[in-house]
Amino acid sequence: MDINWGTLGGVFGVSLGITVVVVVMFSLGLAAWARAGHGEPAPGTPPGRHQKVAAVTAVLCFAACLAVAAYGIDLIVPG
């Protein structure tokens, strides 16, 4: 039995990279969600355009994380 270290290193690198990307995307989604006022909205501030953009950004970040997780599950689960 022989280990192909180059391939193992490549798999490790891609896995580490995807993990970092998902964590960053989720963090950006949380920050955008809070900026949109969904955490604890400030009293007396009317919703503006930047809050709507922040909410859309948060949803897109969360959707990207969900897509990566679904793709990973699809690769693992046979069938």
C-alpha cells in the first residue's frame, strides 16, 4: 500500500480553503444580518435602503453556505 502524498496534500488544501471560505461567508452573513436590524433594531430608526441591501447580502451569504453544505452532503451520501 502506497500513499500518494501529493494528492493527499491537495485534498487537504482544498478542504482547508473551502472551510475558510464557508466560515468567512457565514461571518459576513451574520454581520450583514445584524446591520439590517434583525438582531436588535435601534429604536426609532426607519428602515432604509442600506438595511434592505444588508438583508439581501445576508441571505445570499447564508444561501452560499447552504449550497456548499448541500453539495458536500451530496458527495458523501451515495445515490
